[in-house]
Amino acid sequence: MADQDQRRDPESFLGLEAEASRGKLKVYLGGAAGVGKTYRMLEEAHQLRREGHDVVLGLIEPHQRMETIAQIGDLELVPLREVSYRGATLKEMDLDAIKARRPEYVIVDELAHTNVPGSRHAKRYQDVEELLAAGINVITAVNVQHLESIAPIVKRITGVEVRETVPDSFLARADQIIDVDISVEALRQRLREGKIYPPAQIENAFRNFFRPANLGALRELALQQVARDQRRKREEREMVKREGGRQPAVEERIMVCLSSRPDSSMQLLRKASRAAGEANTDWYAVHVETPDETKQKISTRDFRALLDSINLAADMGAQVEWLKGPDVVKALLDFAHEKRITRIMVGRTRPTLLNRLFNRSLTRRLIDQARDFDVQVVSDAEEEQQT
């Protein structure tokens, strides 16, 4: 199998010849729980150690699966950090201990995990970013439904709302993404045998998330994501080759125009995050405050909605900018020129609902004046496409 062939050379996984200043990121991507992501990471950890590499386990979640627990073996595990929260003692990955230990590789499970409040970072993927910045190679795992842009697709397919997500832009920075794939029937058989969930949860899983149609769709989404990543990396290599070995300048930069409408920003931000991830590029979420739209003048409801949008954009990997000026369009276009933006994304206002920041005339002015940019108008009702 091609998947098995990929495991034969662990050093080639992470491109050890690349720059030493930043660690390399490898992601095992699965369509659902139980496909074997954690087991595969542990297999690789043993293999890397046999090759003479320094490997530690930063955090492993075996979920009481005996095969996974047995696979840990004698691998070195960095002790977890104990955190007191609401009268309970919880355990989190000890970021400082890993950095002090400074291994060559660290295994970090459950990438989409939300850390205990009060932790240095809100999300585990942000912990991983800090480890990478410290020059430590990270091998991690996540299910496809936890990607920010795919979560709404998964909700439509399965009816399950995914609350813990990872920005597509984070995954786009991975040096390698490996699809961990088994057939739908093989996965359901593992569930029957009690290898995924405790016996009390099995029947409920069969009736809901683990229905064949759901698993088939999730499996396809994971395969598409890996294929998209491979295509992007191939195009990047070809571009570097055309440039004579020089890394080409960023070809696309995306800017999203944030309004205070509570029902307009989430769809827009999800689309922008996915577009930026596919292009492997920077993106910006920009709000312009005018004298008529100061924090003191807009309604409490609109201001809270705006803050929610800003926080969501930051969580999804955008660089958030709060600008001030009397002319929204001019401020947006000045910023777009300064940052060399190539695509501007803006929400469409419904004909029956005028918004003070992004009404029809403002959108039309932006389209008319943004001659140096592509402008994409996203409808509130527009559905995410499974591409």
C-alpha cells in the first residue's frame, strides 16, 4: 500500500534538510475517531527512536483503547501539568517542560483540544505553534470534522455541531499531511468490538455519528483534504523550480471586511479561512470604525456581535485590524494597497435588511472602486461546497 510505503523513511517525513530555526509539522488526518491516528503516531515514534532520534510524548489520549495503551511501551512521556479549575484538578500538556527538555520530536495528540481557562494558549494548536517556533518537530493528529471550514459541512451531514476546531490556515502550514484511512465497514467492526468507545456508548454511536453514510462522507472529506494539500505542495515545488530555486513572493493575500451584523460574519470568515488555507497565504479580517459607528454609538447587540466576529477571525488564524476613518471604502482600499491584498471578501446585504456598515451602496462602491483587486461577495445563504 502507498500508505505503508510512506512509513519506511521517517526522516523524509519531516524534511530534516529544511531550516533548523523552525520545527517541522506533520499531521495525521482521519475521517473519524478510531481509524488509528494515535496508534500510527506511536508507531512512528518507536521507528524514529530506533533510527537514533530523540522522541518524547508530549500528550497522548489513548481513550482506554488497550491496543493504543500497549503501543506506548517504553516511550518517554513528559509529565502533564496539573491545573485547578472550578474545584477540580485537570491535566494539560506541559509546554514549558517540553521546551526545557527540547527533544528533536514531540508527539502531540488531539490537536483541536481546548485548553483549561487560564492556560497560556486557549487552544492546543497554539501550543504546537509555540513548539514549532522553538525548533521542535511536532507530529500531531486531528479528525477532518475539526477543520474550521469543514465543521459546518459536517453538521449538515451528521447533525452534530463540532465545537472544537482548528483553522485551515494552520493545517496549510503543515510540512506533511497523512490520511489515516480504513474502510467504513472495518471502522464499524472496530466499534462493535469495543475498540473505539466503551460498551455503553456503542449503540448510540451506531445510530448517530457512525452510520455508514456519515462515515463514507467523512472519509471522502479527509481524502479530498489530503489531495488538496498534495496538489498545493506540488504547485509550490513547481513554482520554486521555475524561480530557479528561489522562494517566490506570496501570490495571493485575502482581506475580509467585518461588519457588526450578527448573522453575516461566520459564513464569510469560514470561506476566507478555507480560501487562505488552500492558497497557503496570509489573510486579514478588517473592521472600519467611522465617526457615526463608534463603540459608544452602535448598539450593545451589534458591538457584541462585532467582538464575536473579531474573536472568531483571530481563532481561525486571521490577522485582525481595527481601522478608523470617515470613509469605510477608502480605509479598506488604502489598507488593501498597503498589505498587497489580491482578493477582498465582503458579505452581501439582504434586500430587506439595511446594515449601517455594509449596505448595498457600500458594497457597490467597493466593487466600483476596487479596480486593483478581485472582490468576492458572499451571500449569507450561500452554502459551503464540498470541494
